Amino acid sequence: MGPHFGNWDKQWPGDLARVKNMYFTDDDRLLTLRLAALATDEIAGPALPYGPELARTAKDLGIGVSVDAVFGVSSSTAILLWANGGLLGPDLTLIHATGLTRAAWQAVRESGTTIALATTSDTQIGLETAIPAIDEALAVGVRPGLSIDVEVALVSDMFTQMRALRTLRRMCAVNAVHGTEQPPARITTHDVLDFATLQSARTNGLAGVTGSLTPGKKADLLVIRAEDLNNMPLNDAVGTVVLGCEPRNISAVLINGQPRKWNSQVLDVDLTALRDEVHASREYVLNAPAAWPLRASTARSSCRTAPHTSGRQEGPAFSLSVTEARTDTSFTP
């Protein structure tokens, strides 16, 4: 996607052809090229919203499209326009889909357009209704995938996404029938595991590649210790994965059959060097001459000088979390 704001050389989306020819000459790669767009012009003007021109670009290149910021009445209107123009379909993914009209959801279902719910993003940032659209999706027979959305500000693991969605959905289901004799329509641990694996693969156009243990698919596996201090004893495997596990319980990761983590250690990654790069990147952003409401010098000072020995400290509210993350939880498997 092109930048939302500021001056730039307008090489997008024309440069996608060069990127594809240089880096995506075949389909047997760990990365998949997709075209990213916004739903409407409300955020960044007329250059970035999905429509006939961007749909044509993606079709000519043979790549899928991911549309972000799909919210409310304006996005619902856009979806119906796309439906009328034949621009919906399985190669299109709509992210969030919060606050959409019933007619928009019907168009999504009828076209096979895929949905990625951003549970923690919607609720924490307060996007549209702030309630992930799982009820609306299931009501029309759409099984969504899950999205982290903003990994720089939200927990970036699927355990959190599964638990958050299940908890919120079950809370809303019980609340909807409270005081009546009608039983709540709860989703299960099997549902959210399906959303995080097979449906998320399908949402990203990878249903034939990964997402399930099926002959012919890539051997993309997580090996989880089910008898750790925080998740023992193992009774039900799906329940343990969804309700009892965290990233630290993953002992091994195989990508296309190749181990990338083994015996709880990430392989072929210099974590010290990576940590230095992350800190340098943060310092660069804080020092950049950008028009942020918070002065970079204030943020840097709090990050560097905040004491480690007390749970209370002066300065911006975020300084404690920055300090603790750097000291206690950085790169914890």
C-alpha cells in the first residue's frame, strides 16, 4: 500500500509488477505477495481505496487483495458497489468488517469474499462498535480468519486472539439472552482454533498450502508442551491449546518441514543483534522530525532513566511498560 500521508513518489501500485518479477517468480515461497488497500477515502484520500483500477492491477498480476479499515456504513456502501461491479470474491480479504450492514454481509457471503477479524485491535483501539463482528459473520455462514492487525501495539500471538474472541463472543451470547429461557449460542474452543488455523490460511489465499495437517500441504507445525507448569495436566488437547497455552509453551516450530525453533530455542537468529536493531529502530523513530503530539526527547528520557526497582515512577504512563518489556520479557520464547 502507498503511504497514507505526506509526499511520496507515487510508485505504487505500478511498482508491484517489478516487485513480483524480482521476488515472486514462482508460488513455492514462504512469502505471498498481495495488494493492500483501504476500504474508503476517509482515512487517506482517493489514491488508496479499493476499486476497479486496483482490482484490475491485482487481477493482471495474479495476486490477492487485502482491504483494511473496513468499518461501518461507508464501507458497507463500498462493499455493495464492489458487488455490483464484480469486484468481490475469494481472492479479496476484508479486515475488521466491524459495524457492517446486513446487506453488506450478504454480499460477502454470496461472493465468497474472506474476512479477517482483528479482535484485540477492535476492542482496545475502539474501532467502530469495538465489538468484533463474529456474530454477524456466523449469522450469514462466513467463518472468519483472525488478524493481529497492529503488532507494534498489541500482543502478536494467536493464543491471545483465540482466547479474546472466545471470551468476548461467549460474554455477548450470554448477555443477549439474560433473563430469558433461551440458551446462549456460544462458540467453542474448536471454533476459535479453526479460525486461527484453517480459516486464517484460507483468508490469506493459502488453504491449499497450510492451515491443517493434510497430505500434500506444507509441513508447517507448532509443537506444544502440554505438561508445563501453566497448562498441566493434559486432558483435552484443543482445550489446552486454546485456553491454557502461551508462546512460551511452544517447544518447536517447523516451516515447510524445516525446524526454525527447537528445544525452545529459536534457530539461526542472533537475538542480541536483533534486539540492538529493534532498539536502534525505536530511537530513530523517536528522533525523527515528525509532528507527533509527544516530544521525542520526553519519550527517550523516560525510556532511558525510568528506574527498574519500583512499580511506580514519574513520567509518561507508557514508560513503565517500555522499561519492563525491555528488562523482563524481551524475546521470551
